[in-house]
Amino acid sequence: MRPSNPDRCTPRRAFPRLVAAALSLALAGCVSKTLDDQSRFGLDGLPDRLPSQVAPEILAERGARIDRAIALESRGFIEADAATAPLVAPAGDAIAVQLRPTPTWRDLLGWSVEMPSPPPAVAIVRFDGETGAAKELALREPLHLGHTCDEESFLVESPRSGGERWIGAARWSDGEIEWLVADEAVNAMAARAKDGALAWCRSDLPGESASLRLRERDGSMWEWSARTGTTWLAPQFSGDGRYLFAIRQGDGRAALFAFDRADPDASVATVELSDRTTAATSLASTAALGEGSTLAGEPSWLVVHPEDRTLRRWRPDLGTTDRFPDGSFAFTAPIAGGRLLADRSALWFVEPAADGSSSASVMLDGRWIPRVLATGEGQAAAVGRALLFSITEEGFEVCELSIDPSPPVELSGELVAP
């Protein structure tokens, strides 16, 4: 990604007057250059399921390499549209998924005039601690799964019969929805910051260029109109809350923007994403990561580059863009003194060194979507937990990974189910 000329991008400050998607995982070798309405990223070469058992000797040996004890426990299987990134409650006790069939790109972008048939559906899933079976609560409204969540709720978007779109927050506890934006416009691709601020793309009619809106917690509003021939896509807040990120998409050309929320009228950073990409692939570059596109406490934005299909990290505060190893598609928040990096072949544990470099060790073979969980008050700060999602045609196999820096214990020779 190259720095682009940040032409003046002046927002229009408004006042409170409103009534209150697809994962398409961008793994290497699975992104087409152009996508039609029904297209999604495939998973070429991915086995139907990972091996159902992992030898404890393997876990012990790989834990010994990083001086940590590794444990892997199956949480069960979720039937879902595996092309849409799941949302995980911070404590890991609930998961929100898009149900099949996979939404089209026109639906995710808010370009469809008619209600999809069948209507899209979202479910909240919990696992029975004794049987491991998934308990599913399907929400009643036609819904697309959003990209952000917190301890209380997760974002959803509801397409209406006339093409308009509402934005809501669904409670983890019972699925009840609080509508945050509900008017006659197309309100799509929403994100919510930890402090309650909301950002989304808004157009008067499906398929028209969308503006970018930011509504702060105090009700104040900012709006950036799209330049002629462009539209705004995929807003997201940085993990430290400082920046509002978004993509401005033109005819084959897309750029990343960062608005400093302390001074959104003037402080704008931008860098080119690609000069040969569509709105669908630009949206997928960040939607593929779901809630993993930004990390708690960090001022960066992670995207899967639409051309080389490898993870990039943009730091607007430093003016830098880091390129991750080939085929990488996920990078997590800190866990047990390191981080998890996922690529096409394995899940890696990346540990920083004193000289500023880092080392990576294979933790698990295969392709996994990692989600680091919040650490409970009763746990040692260094002990880490993460949910891992393995993709199948029918949904997700879910495992819980724990990493403990204490010396690995000697394990029996019996196989343990992941």
C-alpha cells in the first residue's frame, strides 16, 4: 500500500436527527480478481475437517518449544454460513453466527432493492458443558451479522422490504434488539467503538454512493460525503478508540482513511489500498477479519490485501504499513506473552525478543480463525485463552485453546480430542 494524496476531506457536522458480512475468508489462493453478486471467497484445498484427535505428545512438544503448557479442548460444532466471520462474546460464553445461505455481496454492500429470499438469519450459539452440543437461539428479524460486539451485545443489520436498512444491537442474553439507526435510508456496514460511538455508511437508495457517518456517544454527528464516482465502505474503530477507519472506493481504486476523533475535521491520514479492486473485494479485505481487523488498545488497522492476499497492518500514527508473511490472514491481541498468527498451513505462536525482533513457532497444523478471550479476574495475567474456528462446508468446528507459561506437565499417551 502506497501513500496517496490526501485531498481535503472535510466532513459536514450535523446534529442528532436520526431515529435511532461476509467472511469470505481471504486465504491465499482463494480470492478472485472480480466478484459477481453471488461470489464469495472459496476455501480451495481446505479439508472438510481437521483431524478429530491430537496426540498429547505433540501438544507437549510444541509447548516445550515456547516454554508454555498448551491445552486444546473441543467446544463442539456450529452449523453456520462459514463464509461470514463469527462474533465472539469477550468472555467466550456465546458466539453469534450468520446462518446459511451466504448473503450476496450486493446484500452486504446495501445495494439490493428487494428482500433476499430466503431472508438472512442470525443465531446466538452456546455450548452445553456436559454434552458439547451447541444450543442455538435464532433471532426473529431478517438480519445480517455485524462486525463488532461488546460484553452486552453485538451489531446486526436488518434489510427492509423497500431496500432500506436498519442497524441494531442484539443482546447476548436473549437476542432482543435495540435499534440504533432506523429510518428510510440504507444504513450499512456499521461498527461501534468501546465508548459507544457508532459509524456506518448511508445512502438514500440502494446502489447509490454512500456517505460515511460518525455519531459520538454524546449525540454529535459527523458526515463525510462521497466524492463523485466514489463511495465509502467498511468503517471500523481502532482498538484504542483514537481513529475512525474507512475505505473510499472508486472505479477500481481504493484507499484507506483514518480520521482522528480528537479533530475529525482536520486530522485525516490516508494510504492507497489498491488501484485494481472492486467494492466487493475491498469490503472483503477487512470483513474477512471480522472483529479481528482491530485489536484492543492498539491504533492499527489489519486488512487482507486484495492483490497479494496477505495480511497488512496500517499504523496511521506512525505512517507505516507492515506486511505479514505470505498467506497470513489473522493476527491476534497479546496472549500469554505472545500473539497468534494464522496462515494457510498452521497457527503460529509469535513471541517478541528483547532486540525488537520476533520468533514464531508452530502451535497447531491446519487453518484456524483465532479469537483471543478476555482474561478473568481470577486468572493469572499471563495465562491466555482463545477460541479457534475450523471451517467446514456446514459451519465451524470450535476448540478452546489455553496457553500457560508454567512448565508443561507430563501427559499420558492417550489421545485427546481437540
